[in-house]
Amino acid sequence: MMKMQEILKKPLLNYQSNDELIWSYSQDGKYNVQSVYHGIIESILDTSHLKVAGNWSLIWNLKIPPKILQFTWRIQRDYLLTRA
């Protein structure tokens, strides 16, 4: 076992950082009403089935007509309505 003198000889870390407020429900860390709403909805409802892996911002940032964007999104999500 270490004696108290040995423990007191150990140097303390001299690390300081400034505290900052971060709102975990928003991407930029800033509070807004929309992020509160989404945080509440996510805590109440199970929305995991709505989250599909993929680079969706790449699709939504394409410079093509909105109906083609919607069609592309539906194909990628396997959400294309058919009679089959």
C-alpha cells in the first residue's frame, strides 16, 4: 500500500478547460424549440424503424426536380408503392 506521503508527492494534472453549454438535441449544440420538440418525440416514440443508414444529404442536395428526388428517396427506402 502507498503511504500518504507517496500519494501527496504525485503531481496533479494542471489541465484547465472552459466550460460551455451544449444542447445535446441539436447538431450545433444550441437550444431551439424545434430541437426540444424532436427530443421529446424521440423519447416518447420509437422512431428507430424510420432511420435508414445512407448518405441521404447527397440525394437531397442533388439539383434535380423534386418529384425525381422523391422517387429516388422512395426507391432507396424500398417505399415505392406498387400493386405487388
